[in-house]
Amino acid sequence: MMAWGLKCSDWDSSVDEANLAIFDYREIPDNDQVITTWHANEPLVEAFEFSERWAKHPSLQIERTFIVHITEDGRAAELLKTFRAVQEKAD
């Protein structure tokens, strides 16, 4: 899970906390680990590039990317266009 934008470190921490809570704050099996990063001071394109180049799970193959865009203004088309451009560049 990668977070970008306002208060993205809060999203990162919330996902980490939820993953720990699911396992009652005990050891989390490798396949159930949720790897998180936050990208507060980076342009969105750099966060997408990180996702394409470096975001790996230690024991699972990532097959899909989901973009969750939470905002009052609709920028979905812009985000998808940027993400697809990064994907094409990575190929």
C-alpha cells in the first residue's frame, strides 16, 4: 500500500495498525504482511514510478494495482493517464 498526498503518513500508519490488529499484535505471517510506504513530498508521477519499479512484496506476486483516490475534486482521469504513462515507460 502506497500513500501519497495530504496526511499520507496517517494513511500509512492506519494500514500498518490495521494489519497488526488483525493478528492481535502478534507475528504476522509473511503472506499476510502489508507493505506500506508514504510519499508526502514527491510529485505523484514519482510515487507511481516507485510503484512500478520498486514496490515488491517479499513473498507474493503483485498482479494488480488499485488506485484509491479520496478527494473532493474529481481527478480520476488525470491520475489514470499519469499512471498508464508510467506503466508504458516501465515496459
